[in-house]
Amino acid sequence: MVHPIPSLRPRRMTRRNRLALGAVLAAGALLLTSCGSSIGGASTQSDAAGPLKVGVIVPATGNISSAGLALKAGFELGVEKINAEGGVNGKPIEYTVEDDSSDPATSTQLAKKYVQTGDVSLLFGTITGDTAAAVASVANSAKIPFATSILGDPAVCSRYAWGFGESTHQLLTPIVPDLLAKYGTRVAIVGSDYNFPRDYAASAEKIVTAAGGTVVAQEFSPLGTTDFESTIGRLKAAAPDLVLSMVVGADAIVFTKQAQAFGLLTPTLGYEGAPLDADYYPAVADQVTGREHAVRWSDGFADDESKAFVAAYRKKTGSQAPIPEVAANAYFAIRFIAAAANDAKATAPAELNTAIAGFRFDSPLGKGTHFAGPANILQATMSTVTIGAGGAYPVTKDHGMVADTETTCG
């Protein structure tokens, strides 16, 4: 699914961040029609008292609009909750949502538009690495904080970039030892052929080796591949016990189905990675049900706040499909930011940025979550879920807070 500033990845990386399926798309159409200015307006409160104002940029149209709309829904639910609790410094959060169609040039234009008005405290959103990098560049120049909610390691550092998704280290470190113990120590890595899956593979090899495993094969295929038979044949020939997959987008579905059809993906082979994300479940249910998957949050969390968020999200979107993690990341991100702003009594960009940097926040993502390290990695919890029939993602192992203060930027 998608993050400190997500990597400055080439344009083709955009499919990494999880194409969610039809139910969310349909719900997204309702979300768009229900909003005011641009895609979605909010409060029209006076500027005099200095409310927290957020410029949101998401791909509300285009081939990853479902993920963008999930982010938007999670963000809006967070704002609704914050405002119902008294807002920030006694004032409701104000926000506007703009559609970048997952195009970096449009992302840049929209970010500049927000900045040039001089009327935002924070930039929030985008899904893909290249659009996030585009907004981050503008935010950094303007010295305005920018928050994302997608996973991945940053390619560039900025003291104004705040990512609320898990790093690759956090994604792999908790679960790899368990998978090696369960399935065996021979590991194959497969991915789409662009920067992020190759970076994931490099990190995975270090983590596998440290845990006593051996990487016996690595395979990368161009995005848009529809026939993985030869790739699967080479993977089978390496006789792995475990496959770590960062094949993404629609390719993740094709690869997973063909891996089973061509005899690679069997019940005795371990399988972990992007294709197990909740977004893909309706398309690969037969292949992933019963498998373990590392997550920062899932709709199987049993705490009261997560259950309330799940109920609110389903009511807002009408979707009964597994809830994309990016939606919850956006929800808890804006709650973290609002709490930091309230604590520091700050809404001006520079003061807000300082407040975020030094704040600790309790939520279902962990007690005392905070940012650390040169890449502004959120120090938060990780869990293992075991995917159940019908798309249930209940937690079967709580790993606690997984520290990452070593990940750097490009």
C-alpha cells in the first residue's frame, strides 16, 4: 500500500500504492458529489483567530483514484472528529481538497497555488511517490509542513516532510523471522521493475540475512506485465521456501493468480508483500486467505477508536470491503497533527512544524508515537494479521513499537 516523503521514484512507480477495488470507487463518487468548493470544502470560519487550514491534494480521478478517495475519506473523518471535540485552539479545522489525477505537474501546480494564497498551515495527501516528491519540493521551499499517509522510504530528506506510513524496515523486520521459522530459510524476492521494489529488495535481503535466511532469487518485471510464466518458472527453479513480493498495482493480482496456476504458490510456500494488502483482497481472496501479513493498522483492530473509525468509514463510503490502510493512516495523521497544534497552541506553518517534530501521541498506532531519525520516520507499532475468509484482517501478533532511526534519504 505506500510513508516519510515517499521515494523520489520514477513516474512508473505510481501503481505501488495499491489500487483499491470497485466498492471504494463507487463510494468515492458519492463523496465527490457531497462536497463543496473544489472537490471538498469545509468550514467557512473567519481567518482572524488563526484556524488550522489544510490544503489537501489527492488523485480523485485516474487509475489510482480509489486509493486517493480512501485517503480523502479517512482525512475527512479525522477532521469531523477533531471539530466535534472542539477543533484546534477552539476553532474548526478548515480544508480544501484538490484533484491532481496522480500527475506530478498538476501536484506541483496545486501545491504552489496553496502556497501562493498564503492561506494554508499544512499540505496533506497525494498517493504516489512522484506526486509526493513534487509537493514536498514546494513545501520545503515554502517552509510549510507536508504530511503523507503512504508507506515507503524517502529518497530525499526535508525537515518539513512528515510521513505516517511504515518504512520498509518497519514493514519487514517484525515478520521475516517468523516466516523463516514457519516456512524455511530460502527466500525469493520478486517485484515490479522500478526504484521502490528494488529498494525494498535491497532492504529485504539485509533483513533476511540478519535473520538467518538466504536470498536464492530476485526477479523484476516491467509494470504492465500480463504473462509471468517465465518469471515464475525461474522462481520455482530456485526452490524457495518463502516469496516476498513487491509486484504492485494490477500486476500484483495477475502475478498472484499465475503463481498459483503455475504451481509456485502452494500452501507450503510462504508468501508476503504488497499482494496481501487489504486493497487487493477481493481479487485474490483464494490465494491469500489464511496467510500472515505485516501491517501498521487493519480494520481488524479491536480497540474502541479503531472500531468507531471502521463504523464511520463504512457509513461514509457505503463500502463493506476491507478498509485500505491509507484511510486509517490519514485519519490518525490529522489527529496527531491537530493534537500537536493544540498542545503548542500553534497554527502558523513554522510553529506547527516545530510542534509536530517534538510531539508524542497516543492512538491505536501506539503509545507515544513520534518522529525520529534523519528521514522523519514515525516510530509506531506494527502487527501481524492473519487474513480470514471474507476479508477479515484480525491481529494475531502485536509486535509493539518498531523503532527505525537509521533509515536515511537518497
